[in-house]
Amino acid sequence: MRNFDLSPLYRATVGFDQLAEMMDRVLEKDVSRETYPPYNIEKTGDDAWRITVAVAGFTDEELGVEVKENALVITARKAPEEANRKYLHRGIATRAFERR
């Protein structure tokens, strides 16, 4: 009967346990929940609140704010872009969204 020492194989995975735990945490989150765009809700008084939404890249005309079925709905639809623009780096997301 032969015995095999597998300990050299375990050394190759040292330090990856944190990565595995991080991947488990990411995969167990509800990915269907919307996270774009980011927003803040502040209480400014007894019956007053301020909602701040990060909507860089949108103009006032491309944004919509309304109340539907007792819920605040914020929407954005980007107008078609000019074809002559050439970006060196494009880091501002301009995808359409509806946030309730």
C-alpha cells in the first residue's frame, strides 16, 4: 500500500480562503435588487426628507420625477449622442433606469 503526501497541494491555496469567502458573500446577495443609481435619503425634519440621486451624465430634460401609486419614481432616458464625439475614456454610465 502506498501513501501519498498531499500537503504540497494545499500550500498552493494558502491565502485564497479570503477570496473564496468574498465570492460566497457576493453570490449569496440578491442580485435582482437594483443598485443603480446610488442614492442617499436624509431626514431633515420631523416630516421632511431629502433624497439625493447620483445621476451624472444626464440633463434635467432627460430626468423624470413623479409619484405613482403612492411611490416616488425617478426615471432617466438618455438622448441619442452626437456621432462626432470621440472619447479617450468613458467612465460615466448613461444607461436608462427607473428607480422606485
